[in-house]
Amino acid sequence: MSSGEFVSNCTADSLAQAAQLLKDGGLVALPTETVYGLGADATNADAVARIYKVKGRPADHPLIVHIHSMHSLGDWADEIPSYAISLARDFWPGPMTLVLKRSILAEDFVTGGQPTVGLRVPDHVVALALLSAFEKIGGKAIAAPSANRFGHVSPTTAQAVQEELGEFLEDRDQILDGGPSTVGVESTIIDCTSDAPRILRPGAITIEMVEESTGLKVSTSKTDIRVSGSLENHYAPQASVFLNRAPLSGEGFIALADVQTPENVTRLASPKNVEEFARVMYSALREADVHQLKSVVVAEPAGDGLALAIRDRLMRASKGR
């Protein structure tokens, strides 16, 4: 297997080529503001099956469908509540996925066999330009989970995609380089199938933001909807991840900049605030494996909002692969 073509200069021509590749059933790894995604034509069962194969992902695990704008919502979803429209207006393009009752366009192979579909408009100039170019040639949407092996650390650079998936991609597949992801953790996933919104995966769009947008209290009742990144162990490097204890000699350490590094400990990241913490967390966890460290200690940031999303990912990473 070869490594796929690496496209570092995303011109209009190269994006038109990438769009055609998707139409022809190929895979394109694309940058988004959250993490890099591995994209296929969301209406092509064979292309989507290759995403699962390349990732080593269980077939009942649904994919997020990326659309160019909220105007495509009605193509993919039925029974869209007005609060979902409010959320789309306020936060798209952006790091938010809406789970809605699926239309006939969203088939089992993209929804993991569920009656719902996850939809998102990414906030990245390259992703949006690719979606636009894809639409121009009759494409409907791009199904794209994170561009990593299943359960591993999500990639936030094109280089990380290459290292993670290169050997599993075909020659014709492409990796588009759009620089480092600016948010760094996956989208907030919001269930919009009942009377009130329910957060299924925390992210940069917080409970407070959802409640302010919709005028509704976020539901906390249980659901059996399966979504990306909801398994107990996920986002894990090869190194073991430990939370909120003092790092020992020979271990890696990730903590806010005002926390000192003990002696003989490898400092992997010193973010100045929670936003930077989210942005650098995954690359720092990857760095642990580059240094061949056996274990990494992370001092988690306190607070609500994005800190909550960071703690969610770290809790899953600490369960290992």
C-alpha cells in the first residue's frame, strides 16, 4: 500500500481535482477547524466502506456528514426542529454536529444503521472550498470521521495524517494540507431528535451557548444514539495516560504553563490557556510516542465549556487503546 498524494498548496485547481477524486470514489483527508477528517462521497457505499477499512473502524459506528451550508440540511434530514435551525444559524460554519432524523439520502452505511444522521458545516477555508467544488460537480456531501486509526489520537496536522494513515491509503488518495487545526478537539455533538437539545459529546460549543441560542434547557436524559468518539477508550497514544498526579522521572508531562516541570520529566506542552490546551493536546500526546515514552501525565484544566471537552477526551485516552 502506498501513502496517498500529499497536497500542500490547496489551489482552486487542486481542490477541483480533489472533488473529482471524491466523485470517482477516492478518499481525501481534509483539514477542519476541529481535527483532520478522512473524507469520502457520503452517497457512495463503496467509498465509505474504504473509510472504515482504512481506519479499522467498527461498521456500526456512524460517520459525520459534512455539508457546505445549512441550506443542505433538508437534503439529509427530516423533521428538523426550529431549535436546530437556531443552532445552525448561530454556530455554522463551526465545531458543532447536529444529530437529526435522517432522510432517504442518508443510508445505513453512513449512519451506522441508525435512523439518525450527524451533520456539520466545518469552519475551515479549505474544507468549505472542497465542499463547494464537490457540489459544483453534483456531489451532495462528504462523510468524514477523524483521519486516524480507530481509537488512536486524532490528527491536527496533515503530517500527522500521513504518519497515521499513509500506509493504508492508495496512490490516488489525497491528503490536503490546510495547516494546524485551530480548535483541536472534535465537534460538540447535539441530539436534535426530541423536544430539547441534548449534548452527546462535549466540544467548543458549550451547554451555555446551546441554551442561549435555543432558549431551551439542555436535556440530560439518557439516549441510545451512538455517535463518534463516545466509546470508553478512545483518543489514546501508545503511551499510558495518567491524570492529575505528580509526574515521575522519565515520564511525559502536559500542563498549563504556570505548572512547573519536575526534574527528569519530558515537558510535552505548556499551553497558556484552555483554548491553547485544546489546540495542542493531541499533538502533545503524539509527541509522547515520538519520544517513545511509556507514560504521560496530564494536569487537566478546571472549569466548564472547552475544559469539559478536554477532560472528556483525556478521560477516554487514559483508558488506553
